[in-house]
Amino acid sequence: MLQHLFGFKGGVKPQTNKAPSVQQPIGQAPLPARLYVPLHQSIGGSPNPLVEAGEQILKGQLIGGADGWMSAAVHAPTSGTVLAIEKHVAAHPSGLPTLTVVIAPDGRDEWITRTPLDYRSLAPERVREALRDAGVVGLGGAVFPSHAKLTAASSVAVEQLVINGAECEPFMTCDDLLMRERAEEIVRGSAIFRELLAARRVLIGIEDNKPEAVAAMQAAVQRLGEDHEVVAVPTRYPAGGAKQLIRVLTGKEVPASKRSTDLGVQCFNVATAYTAYRALAYGEPVISRIVTLTGNVLQPRNWEVRLGTPLRDLVALGQPKADTNKYLMGGPMMGFEIPDLAAPVIKATNCVIAGSPTLFPPSPPEMPCIRCGACAEVCPHELQPFELYWFARARNFGKTQEYHLFDCIECGCCSYVCPSHIPLVQYFRFAKSEIWSREREKQAAEAAKARFELRNARAEREQAEKAERLARAAAARSSERKPASAAASPPVAVAESGVASAVASEPAIASPPIDADALKKATIVAAMERARAQRAAVQPRNTEQLTFQQQREIAAIEARRANLQAESSPDEVNRPQRAAE
Amino acid sequence: MISTLVIMALGALVLGAALGYASIKFKVEGDPLVEKIEAILPQTQCGQCGYPGCKPYAAAISAGEADINLCPPGGMDGVRKLADLLGREVKPLEVEEKPKQVAIIDETTCIGCTLCIQACPVDAIVGAAKQMHTIIEPLCTGCELCIKPCPVECIHMQPITENLDNWKWKYPVIEIKRAA
């Protein structure tokens, strides 16, 4: 098939080092003594644990349910007992713990009942849901939930579906071996994706340093009678970057602010297509993946490893050489050093490289930037890494964003060519996470402010309501009292509490009403009583919401308390009387 | 001569009318500076600056009544930003800067008095009278206002530890090696 290929700017050609790990076929990694399956293995919401400690589980059983649409489920990689759901070190550059299901395998490796889905007769939404519940995510390393990518943009029809088998990272061969050995399943999976997206063409891009994989894929496409185009693309790192491969195969350049679907292109990794097919046609969720184990080991090879296998068990299979001093997860260009080998294999683990001082010599000391521009020449996204470096180093994050820091895919080409050995990507990662953290803080501050304002508004409203209620009650009381005050001629009779009214009315009756001084005093006492009663009423008692039963109890207690007080301190009760006399 | 005067007078009238119209049409409600200052403040509403919330403090800074170094949750970073915005000198914080923290209620000692709920400025505590209270951690701003009202001292502050959600790539460190 003749196809005009396009180029992408920049890129480098590091030594590929792929040969050692392709000598042997994919091996089945043995069952480890313990499996540590982290619940959060994909981009999006963290799945909720669905099992409990002590529970017996079967292979393929759902142990973490997808949390919302943008999330993917997690399954038990073998049958056995759940020992605990606890924090365990994550396969992450930080080495921080994450919520993990610890499983003791029983060795029987017993499957749940697998029900193949007739995906052709199902509605597309149902198929997407099935993929989410089977835990299908992008296995190229980004672990983006695949079902979310299978929704075509409403405005633009999908013209090309790109299946990414480029595998441009040095050392890594997991996709190569998968294409050689399981090509048919990949092609079938791509056909499912194509149907879901209603894509016109399917382009399978493979770097031309993998002729066996190209041949296997072409043979599979022919055998199955599909019209997928298998294209060998020139070997140049990072040809396997989604935007780069799309550019090479279709000539479409995805602008910074847009996604490839806006241009009618969608891209999936070959392993993703494979797992999607297994999930739909066999009912097998994603519980294992192919991992390249290579570098400074005696037995470099690709292994099909159960997710949750501790990395220590995996690297033991390769028999690391004595001078091995570190392990990388991912390739040498974009990967990170594993801080703790107790961390498990996760869906993003495509490659584990044992490193030694001879294989990865320690980088020479960082020298000042000489503005040679070599980094800008190799940057596949046409950024200016030296400018970004200055601003990231000076923590001038606004400026880094002006220079499109977030278009950087952290491919590492700039660091690779820098004659001053500046770890440019590390500066960019630092700047990105700092910007994200500030963004989070800003959002939290805004939310706090909104809640504070709401609370203040509520307090004001409640106060206004209470004042209104009191005013209404007072009005009702005064209208009630009017006939009473008309009957009893002296105004002192309007005193509120029983004690006060008794006290106040006593002198009024005892002495003749012409005693102006006594009348004045009695008025003052009555006013004070009223004020006290009002104060008591204003004080919040929080009893409005209680049940009738509770309110009655409170009333009974209050009455008892008033009795007790009256008995214990008769002077207190009598004081106003004395004042009145 | 007369025509010159007329032209000048007309010009003055037209321009004056335009300016008058613009001043009504584009009138700025409130003080834009207060809003800018408030955007820098961390919105913990803790009152540690001596003002009852972030907005009153912003207003006080804008009016020149308050200094810019009174906000401990904002930290030195906040002081620097305020100094930048207002063209003032950067000053060290009045009080010591603390790491970010959240309040935790010891639920076994909580008696359900609702006093902390009334004290929380951002409604981050749930509970009812005589029922256990608890703090919604993601909403807690760490203002410490709930600690004082608690009659049984069951609230304590806990610094936020690093986890996978807030972990950050570190600033690249240049290793200094001993000269041979």
C-alpha cells in the first residue's frame, strides 16, 4: 500500500537497545505470593473498593467500581483471599502510599463466569460502559480511560482512527511482541473502535525498526479481510507521541488548544485495542499486561504480568546483574526511577529497566545555558525549551505559560541534546506541578470565600427572621393585654412575669394611686423585668427544631429549675420588692 | 475672533458632555483595589490579622490602615504578592508561618454542643445538638476558629501531609561535589 508520509519537526535518534528483549516470546510471569492492586490506576476518579478484608474472590472479579464516567474499574488478577485494603507504596516517582487491595492468591487461578458480549448488537453506549467496567484504559502509558475517548465529537466526524504501534522509546518492546504474537486480536479490537467511532479509515502506525511486527499485522489484516492500513513510519523519537504519529500518518497538525478529535482523528495504543477485544469478545477484564523487563539483567524478556505483582518479584525473573543500582519504570527518555521495589505493576507499567553506572552513567554536572538553541531544534512541539527553562528556574510561572509550557509532552529530547546537561524536563515538570498546585489553592480559596459569604447571608437572614417573629409575638401580646390593662387602672399591671406583676401590683394596691414616687419606682421595676424577659427571649436556645416530646421535657426541666432557684434564694426574688418599697 | 470663541466653547461643551456621560456610564462600583487584594488573600476567614475576615482586611489594606504582613495563612508568598501589587516594601510576617493544616475532631470526646459549628466561618463542620460532629476535611481552611469554643478540647490541628494528590515535582537541585 502506497502512502504519502509526512514528517514532524524535531526529534532525536537515541540508540534503540531493543534487540535483547525480543529474542524470546512473551513469557507468563508466575503467580507471586502477594498481589498489591492499587485502586487508582487510571486518570480520573479513584474507584471505590467493593470487597472487604477476608473476602474470597475469583479471578476477574470487580474489586474497585468506576467512580463516575471518567474512571475505570479494577479487577482481581487471580482468585484468593483479600487480606486487607490498606495504604501501600505506589508505582509513582514520589513513592507515596495509595489505597491498595492486598490479595493472597490461592493458586487455583479460578475465573469468574466470563460472558462474552455481543458488541455488534449492543448500543454504543452499552459497549462504552462495558469497556469502563472491564477497566480498559490507554496502555501506552497515559492510562486515560478508553471509553471516554470512544465518543466522537458531535461536530466533526471521525475520519481516521490511528492505532499506535510506533513504540519509539528505547529499550521498550512490549507492543512489538504483542503485535508479533497477537496481531489478530489487535486488528479485531481496532475494528471495534472503528465501529464505535464510525471512522472512515484505520491507520496502524509502526516504526520501521520493527519489520516483524509490520509483517505480522499486515498478515492479520489480510486474514481477517479488513481494510486497515499498516504503515511503517520512520524511526525517530518521539514518533510514538499521539500528536506526532497523527502528523506523520495524516498530515494533520493538532493545534495547542485543540484535541485530535476536533480534526477528526482519534488515536489508541495497540495494547489498548487488544485488551478492549479481550474484554468484549471473551469477557476478560484487564488484569494483566505485557511488561518489558530489560537493561542490566541476564534474561531480558517480555512478560505477561498480573497487575499488582510487586516489582521486586518481576525483576527477579530477569536476574539483575550484580552492579544494578536502580530501576526505571517506563523508558529511559520519559520514565522515572522507581523509589521502592515493593511498588506493584500497574496498568501504566509498560517497561522496567534495570540500570547500572555503565548503562546509565551519572549525568555530568549542570552547566550554565549557553543559548545554543539545540533544544529548540529538537523539540517536537516547536517550543523554546531554553526560554521555558529560564522562566521555570526563576519561578516565573506566568511567563512559562505564555511560552506554552503545557504543550510540552516531557519527551526529554531537549535534555537529551543539551550540551550543558541541564535537566530541562525536570524544570518543566516542577513548573507544571507548581502551577497546578497554585490553581488548586486558588480554587479552594474561591470556594471558601463563596461558603463564607453564603454563611454570612444565612446568618443575616436568620437574624431578620427572628426579629420579625419577636415583633409579631410582641404585637400579639400587646393586643391581648389591652383589655386587661383597661380593667386594671394602674399601668404597672402590665409587668410580664408572674413574680414581677405580683410584686409590682402589691404596692399599687396597698398604697393609694396618688403616691407618684412609688408609682414611678414600680414602673422602673416593671420595665427592668420586661427587658430581662426580652433578653432571655433573644438568646438562642436552639429548641425550635426539637420534637414536641423533647420540648415538653425541656419545659418541665425549666420549671423545676425555676422552682429550685426560688427556694434556694428567696432574697433574690424579694429584691425587686424591696426596691419597690 | 467670535467664531474662534464659539468653536472653542462648543468643543469644551462636547468634550465635557462626553466626559460626564462616561463618568456615569463607566462608573466603577466599589473599590477595584480591594478586590485585587482579596484575590491574593487565602480566604481562610480566620481573623488572625485582627479583622473579621479576608474582605475587611483587604479593605483595611486598601485604605492604608493595615500593614501587608498580618496574614499568616497567606505566608511570605502572600506578602510578596501584596507588596508587588501595592508597590510597598516586603516585610517579614508579624507571626510565624505555619504549614497548612486541617482541624480534626476527636469523635469519642465530642459532646455535641454545636459551638464549633457556629464558629466555623466556612461551614466545614457537620453535626447536630447532642450528636457527634465531624469536619469535612476538604472544606476546612485550617483557621483554628473552632478550637477555642470547644468546651471539651476535642479539636486539634493536623498538618496536611504529602499525598499523591498534592505531591509536586521538586525544584531540580544542583549537587555540589567535592573538588578532587
